Amino acid sequence: ARYDQMPPTRPLAVDYEVSTSETWNLMLHLDAHDPASMLSFSPSPSQGWSSDMPFDTNEFPFSITAQGSIIDSWGYWQRSEIIAEPPPSPVNCPDSCGSLPSNITLVPFGGT
């Protein structure tokens, strides 16, 4: 199916395209009772970040590091380039995970 002929049913319009060449189907390993304890916040900007250009595509004002894994079962909607709905949480690892937990760095959208 082509996106312009049969878009997915979603509560909001799917009219803004975001793409990446990076791995996107990731889950975070968090403690259900204290999720923040599993996150490490760094208030330091990347070396080239400037408030003159806050939405630079290579620089960012801060970051968060967490443990994460790839979710193999989370892919594209009907072989399109539209991301399918995420699997229900919590995800059952190792059944659905395609990688061992590793450190991932999260940065604000627009600063990637």
C-alpha cells in the first residue's frame, strides 16, 4: 500500500515526516518504581552547540544516557515507511529484543 493511498488510522494526522538512518526501534530499561534512577542527565552541551543555532542537526544542548535495547518486533506499518505502533509496555526481553542492553544517548529532537 502506498502512504498517499491508505494512511494508517491514528488519532492525529500523519502529515509530518521524520526520517533517520540511525536505529530507531529502541526500548529503555527502566525501573518501574523509580524510572529516573536509571537515567543519567548531562546538562553539558555538545562541543559545537550554540544558542545562536539551537536546532542544529549535529549539536545538542544536553543529553540523557540510559540502558536500551533494539526491539526486533517493532517495525514498519504494512511494509511502508511509516512506523508501526510501538509494542505494549513492558516489552518481554529477551523474546522481543534484538540486542543486549547497551548505553544509548538521548538528545532533544532537532539536535541530532
